[in-house]
Amino acid sequence: MVGPLGPYALLAGLFLITAVLGQLISNMATALVVIPVAAAASLDLGLSIQPVLMSVTVAAAASFLTPVATPVNMMIMGPGGYRFGDYWKLGLLMMVLFFVVAVFLVPVFWPFARG
């Protein structure tokens, strides 16, 4: 849906899909589900696959909003005295930071041009 809007819109769309899925299932499973879609989209748009896959990787690592997102979040919930809603407080800020990295910084190191 976002492909015609350009490569940055593609990265933003893939980030949102990956980030939402990553809060509900493991980040590795999320990456395995999204990577084939991301690869097909990058090839359809004539983009290098590297920035698209690296962006998905960064998005899959952004599992900060729920305790079920990663085992580490769940492990610290009890001993730290955290509640389910506590993860949003810092997690949302971290999610925004990861979004900026995935959409705007990744293409700096892995350009969209095929070569």
C-alpha cells in the first residue's frame, strides 16, 4: 500500500507492521514473518534489499511496549515490581527512537540504490 509513496514510506510502513507484531509475538518470529514481504516489496520497487531488511531488523528489535514482547521484559516484571502498563512509559520513547533509526538512519549506511 505504501510502495508508490517512495522508499521512506515503505520503511515506515514495514516498521509499523513489524513493531505492532513484535509486541504480541517474539521478535524473531516477527522478523521471519515480515522479511519475505519486505524483500518482495523492495524488489518490486527496484530498491536494494539491504536497507529494507536492516530496517525490519531494527523494527523487530523494538519490543518495548509490552512484557510479552521479549523474555527479558517478562523476567524483570516480577522482581522490578512492574505492571503491564508501566512498559509504555519508557517504551514509547524508545519506539520513536528506533523508528527514526530504522527509517532515516539505516538508508544512510545502506543506500536504496541497487549496485
